[in-house]
Amino acid sequence: MVAALLGISSTGRIRPAAEPPLVLVACSGGPDSLALAAVAAFFVHRGEVRVGAVVVDHQLQPGSAEVAAGAAAALRGLGLDPVQIRTVDVAHDGDGPEASARTARYGALDEAARELGASEVLLGHTLDDQAESVLLGLVRGSGTRSLAGIPQRRGIYLRPLLGLRREETLEICDTLGLDPWHDPTNADPAFMRSRVRTVVLPFLAEQLGAGIAPSLYRSARILAADADYLDELAGAEFARLAEQLPAPAGDEDKNNDDGAPAWAADATAPQRLLQELPQEVRLPEDALRALAPALRQRVLALAVVALGGSQPSYERLLAAQSLLERRGSAGPVELAGKVSVSRIPRSQGSPHEGSGYGKLVFRRNA
């Protein structure tokens, strides 16, 4: 069971692999990630997998370098190899310290996985983290996908401990004689997640019962299944309806011999990606009106993402939907990530279309 959680195919018998895959543990030195590293280290001795670790030093607190060095030493003591410390500079770009630190951290982990050839990166999020995420989503007025919380798997990232309580990771560390580091920001009331962790959830547990965190976790699992299904349906509708106009000549996407986009294996992809996206996406208005609201909003959001934008807010999606009412302005409506949407009036159809056929046009702005 543990092997399955770690993404390792195990028969339960020791069968060393000739070329075992490398799995990395993202470890801060805290109890959750240190317990995860200790569990993963068990498989090193079986020869089924190689387990390494990456410690990201965000340089946000005095003594962070010493904390990172201590975590790396503990990981090497568990038998993990390679163990790397990645020092990052957290940008202050207006997204807030937590979001900026997260962006820097995942950038470092992506780079380490690529350079080391890791098949997976394990993260130490627990059931309590999931409960906090659901509450934060409720506070922000988020939709189904956000309320689904932290996914157990996304790309190369896997969260094997998502069903465990935080207290259980502390017990693992105590049993194995490990001395985890306790991040002081986890109790800092300046951060909303810290207030949810130290004030809100304990209050709810006192008033509603100790099962509040597991209940929020179950809700997240149910909503995740719903969100996955709706996203799948929306993706099929987008593929059926969307007309994507290529970028201007000279910006065409170049493919590798295997048919994959060149940027898929190119370290310069972030700088080149916008040149390889479509310049425009068109969606027929009548077909959009015929969709259920939950699908319609997702299809509109997919058009924005297809142009390199980020997930629009609920308010921006409502503004885009208002174009379908054909009252007032024909746009453009500014969405997320320098993408705008307007409508083609029925009297101004494109030459290859009937003049009575309206479309919403999403454009990537310069």
C-alpha cells in the first residue's frame, strides 16, 4: 500500500531493479516532509527505487541556510542520495509572500527534477493541509476546482501523505528519533493560512467536533471527482467548438521528430511559449448558449488558457458571458493574462462564414 502511495510498483517482495527510477522528496526539514522522506527511504534498501531529496532555501528568515543544511544532513543520514540544497530568490511581485515563495519553490523543484532525471517529486502535504485549503477556498468564494483542494497527483508531483493527519507525521518522526524543524511562520498570524491553522480550525473542532478536518478532506475528494468530470466534458466541448487562428507568419510552432512541440524538451520554453500559442480563439455564440452554465464557464476559461492567459476570476467570466446576451457593448472584455474577448456582430461575419453567424473572439494582446 505504501509503495502504491509513493507511485512505486511493488509486488511486496524484494526485487531490485537493474535501473531503478529516481524519486525526489521535497523536504523543508519539517515533520511532514521529514516523515515522508523516512518512509520513502525504506524503498532505497529494497533496491526498487532510488530516492533523493531537494531542500529549497527561500532565504526569507535569518538562519535559513543553517536550517537547510541541517535538513540535508538528516536526509543523507536516512540514506537518500542525491540530496541537493537549492537557494532561491523570492520575487516581491505583488502576489503576496506565500504565492511568491511557492512560485520560486516549484521553479527550483522543476529544475532539479529535470536535471537529475527524476520520475516523480514527493510532497509532504497532509489531511490537515487539505482541510485548510478547503476553508481558504470557501473564504475566497472559489469554485469547484479550488474547493477540491490539493490534488494527490499533478504532473510529476505526488502527495502520498494526503490522507494522514499532521499529528501522525510527528509520531513517525518521534518513533524514528528524528528531530524536525518547526517553521515559525506556520504560527505567524500575519499569514491567513497560519490563522486558519492555529485559530479557525481549532475553534471549529471545539464547536463542531474533532471530525471537522476529516470532513473537509472528504468534501475535497468528492469535489475533486466532480471537477475532474466537468473539466473532461468541458475539454471535449472546447475541442469541438474552438477555432484557433495561428500566430502571424514566422511564429509557427516547430515540432520535434516525434511530433511533440519543440518547447516540450526545451529549457527556454517559458520565453518562447507565447510565440507558439494561437493568436486568436473563436467560439460560436449559439453553441455556447446551449451549454450548461458549469460547462460554459469552463469552456470560456479554456479559451483564455489556450492563449497563454491564467484562469479568469468568476467575475471576469460573468463579464465574458454577458456578451452572449447581445445587449450593450460588444467588448472587448479584459480577462486574465493579457487576453481579451469580444463578439463578432451577426452583421459582420467573417468572409468564410454566413453573415448571420456570431462568434466570441478571444485575442492575445501584445
